Amino acid sequence: MKKLLSAVFVTLALSACTTPEHSSNTSVGSNSLNSPKNIIMIVGDGMGPAYTTAYRYFNDDPTTVEIEQSVFDKHYVGSSSTYPAKVSGYITDSAAAATALATGVKTYNDAISVDTNKKPLLTVLEWAKQQGKKTGVVVTSQINHATPASYLSHNENRNNYNAIADSYIDNGIKADVYFGGGWNYFIREDRNLVNEFKAAGFQYIDDYNQLSTLVLNKPVLGLFGDKGLPWALDDKEKHRLSLMTKAATKQLENPNGYFMLVEASQIDWGGHGRDIGAAMAEMDDLAKTIVFLEEYVAKNPDTLVILTADHSTGGLSIGRKTAKSNKDIHSKYLWQPEILRTLSISPEEFAKTFANNNLTLQQVNETLNFEVSSDDMALLLESKHEGIKIFEIYQQLSEEQRQTKKKWIPKVEGPILIAIKKIIDIKTNTGWGSISHSGTHTAVDVPVYAFGKGSEQFKGQIDNTDIAKNIFTLLGKK
Ligand SMILES: [Zn+2]
């Protein structure tokens, strides 16, 4: 069928073009015939296989006997290795991984689409723009964070946040849609990049409500948070990624098609925080986005959707073994996501609330939307006292002693946050491979999902660089 179609196309192309230069272009033409018009690349930051598996059980309908497939399961096509350039060892960070996904080249950790010699690398987004497609980025981090930056910018270090934000104007505007966070970087004392985007013809919005009233065919910058957006659990729109993605597709649709990067950025932040409650809510927002895109591809079959992770984070394990002395011991094989399904506040926000108010056990239960025991309550109170004690010691330090601690200021909620996450881990039987409170990345291969036109290109065991290489090919680059 493919052969027949390209034969028909070559004949049509040849009959339309009579000069030899034109007929030599037929390979690009036949490529475009098999290529999707729109390409949507989605990154679940930190979303290793334990996250997509945990989401299946989180999403399971407890009233039925079977365990329902998740929206991810339906589109699974294979897995991808994620290692960075050898100089950075086997475990990647988000910058090197996003560079591989965006350019097809492995680089060192921290690099934003520059190679190991710090030379800029062409990204699939830049190439798509050069081919006359519209382009967009939709993320839940700040829009100048490592993953979106690796599609839009080139910098030797991901932490140069202001320089990366500046480059979005100074190196030419490369996208038609930018949705995510970033007021702190785009509205600064030394420079107001929002005004510069406006001067360049962009409409600017800073509230999700405005997503439904955007002017079509006019580029848009939408910033909805200081840095990253609030956790899905705390945001006024719990499914803000799907909301932004939906609005972005409307803005990007045009006869030449588009390339869009979507990132569920904060799954990784949940992993670093070893926070299963926050991580599952971020996964749920991503799942809603995929459900929307399933419908979108059904209506727009000329669209390809690819979803993968840049790496896994925190060493999440679905099940844990506690010490024998722990009376909460779960010697059975159990993972119990029930309380995660009803959780209505992030552990971080809960810790702040608990630090600033004298909550009763009943109020704690109402705030968390699940029941804690009196022992749990005792642990929370103990952690609050500890937090107050650490804060008081800090206050008694001289200015000079404080300087040695640099910018670190202890917060009363710090130990409370650790305690509430421990309570949730024990209740759900969730484990983490990291002993540090800022969980590490791990080098496990990550799942790849794809559907729509051209999705068969991403099957099997591949490398993260193959994803960019395939996208370049689908975009007609030789
Ligand atoms: Zn990370």
C-alpha cells in the first residue's frame, strides 16, 4: 500500500513539475506523503516505568474485578535507553536527556542543546519552524526550564535561567505558543521579556481562564506561575496540562502543520521530593492530556503523538519492606493507593498549613481527606516542635554565622513535610531507592508510547537519540 501510494505521488509530482530540479525533489515529496502533518512530542519528566505502572493501579476502578488498562498501556510501543554522553557516566539529567530527545545527539549533564564541545545543535523544533510549521511548548515547569529550553535554546548550563529566557527573544522567536510558568525570569528588574514578546506581536495571558478567549492566528505567551506552576494538587486547575494542551492545539492548527513539545514537568519534582501523592496527581494530569490527544488524533489522523520520559526519578518502588520493629510492618505484598486517589492537597501545602495553624486530629483528617491515627498525629506534632526548635536556633545565630549557611533558612514546615510523606509512604506501602531527601535520578530504561500517523517508527527498544532522529526524518530532514 505504501509503495502504491508513493508511486501515485511520484507520478503526480512528476506531472506537476517539468523541470529536472523539481523532479529531483520527489523524495522529499513522498516523504511528506507518509509524514504526519502535526507532531506532538510529550515528555513525562522523571516518569520511569514504576510511575506508569503505579498510575495503572492508582487509576484502577476498585468496584470491578479486573485491573483496567491505563491510557498509557494502550499506546505502549517499547522502551528507550537514556544514558548521556560518556563524560557524564550512565545517569542522565533532564538537560542532557532533553538535548538527546530534541537533537538526536548525546551530551553532558547540564547542557542545553550544545554538544560536548559546547557547540549548538539543531533541534527538531527549530527545524520544524524552518520548514514552515508552527511550533509550541506547553509545560508545567517554567518555560525556560531544562526540557523546553533544550528545544528552544542553546546554553552550556541549564542553570543560566535568565540568559536562557533572554535567548527566547535575542536569538529569534522560535515558537508561536509558550504556555507554562516563569514570571520571575520573564518579568525582571533589568528586563521585561513579556513586554518584548508583546512588542513582537504576541498576546500575553497570565490566568488559565484566558485560555478560552485567545485570538486565533496570533502568537501567544501564557505564564501562570512565578517559576513552575503550583502542584496539580494545589493548582486551581488540577488538570492544567490538558487545559493548556487543548488551547495550544487550537492556536497551532494551520495548513502546514505544527510541532509541539508538551512536558509534564513535575512528575520529576514529585520523585525528587519522594512524594507519591504529588507524583500521582501529576501523572493524572498527563493521563488526561493523553485522553484529550486520543480524541484529537481521531479527528486529526494526520497527527503523531509520542510520549516518553527523560529518565526515572527517586527510585520509586511499588511496595516496600519496613523494619521488623515497625509495628506498621506490611509483610504482605501490598501497594495501597486508595488514599492517593482522594488526596486533595499536596504534602507540601499540608505541611505549611499544619505549621501555621493548631489543627486538631479531625481537622488534619479533613485537610488531607484521609484518616491519620493518633500515633501519626503525635509524629506530626513532634515534627512541628522539631521545626520550631531548628528555626529558633537559626534565629539566635549571628549574621556572620548565618552567612556560612548561605541562603538556607530553615522552615518550621520542613520536618512536618518529611513526616507527612513518611505517613503516606507507610499507608500506601510506597518505597524509594534514594536515601537522600532530594531523591536522585536513576538510569533505568523508560517506556515509549506512540499513536497516530508515523507511530510505528518508534517501536521496540530504542535510544533517546532515535526519537529525535525519527522526528527529523518525518520532518523531511536527510
Ligand atoms: Zn530531576
